[in-house]
Amino acid sequence: MKSEKGKIIYLEGVSGAGKTTLARTLQTRLPEPFFWLAGDTIWNMAPPPNTFELDVLFPKIEGVILNMIKLYSELVIGVIVDIAPVRMSNSMEKFVETLHEFPVLYVNVTCPLEELRRREKERGRRIGSSESDLIWIASQDTYDITVDTRENSPEECADKIIEMLSYPEKFTAFKTLWEQRTV
């Protein structure tokens, strides 16, 4: 008998794509409680950048994030993972390796480039700061579902994700990525 695990909603998208707004909306609309693991919150707990080397600290933080996701799921607690693209130190491969046997709904949160630039300007960020991540995400095409936060409201995006949660057999992206890995 297979042990039950909590579902994982893994939101991936560039900074400004709408992951955080979507995560908050999901928490209010989901019929059962889900913890929200926000990458921004974890990074805001880090010491000032001039006190550490990113290439040393990042793998440690990455390990903490992975262990937290696994722990929630193993305790049969749902978790929403809201992190920007994981590109450093083969991070995505580590996430897939660690979580491919877990019920992960891999969600691509996207919006058009002009909308991304508008949101960056609205937030006072450097225009174009997320474009390199957008290029990386465009090269990754294996997701369980894609939601466009300009075309749909946060509530509409959340409802699409919530509907998909009823069909865990369709959570195939992480399994597919695991099978496609280079050995």
C-alpha cells in the first residue's frame, strides 16, 4: 500500500510573473489548508550579501527548502512552493531528483514580456531584470499546467490549479523530467 503524501503546488515563474499573488489567492480558495513556502521570505532571512558567498550559501538554502517541502508532504500537509527559477548549481535537477515520487503539480506562472516590464516599473525595479530568467523558463517546456496572469485574474488562475488538484494522476511533469534526465 502506497503511503499518502500531501500535494505540492510548485509555482515557477520569473520575478513579477504573479507567483506570490497567485499563492496568496490559492491559500484563500483551496478547500483544505496549504502551507505557503515563499522563496522571497527565505531569502529575506539571509544575512546581508556582503557577509557570505552566494555559491556557498545557495546550496545550503536549497537543501533547507527541499527538506521543508518533503517534510510537509510526508506529514500529509499540502504546500505551495513559490520560488523564482531555480537555475544555480543544477537546482532544478535536485528538485526533480528529490521530489519526482511526490505528488507535485508543476505550474508555469507566466505573463507576456510587456506586462512583466510594466510590473517591474510599477514595483520600482530595474526594467528588464527578469528577462534572462524569462529566456531560461522559455527553454523549459515540461509543466503540468501553465497559467497566464495577464490573461486571467488571480482567482481564475487559482481555480484552474484547484481543478487540476482533483486529478493527481495528471501530475506528470516531475516524473517526465526525472525520466528524461541525463544519466
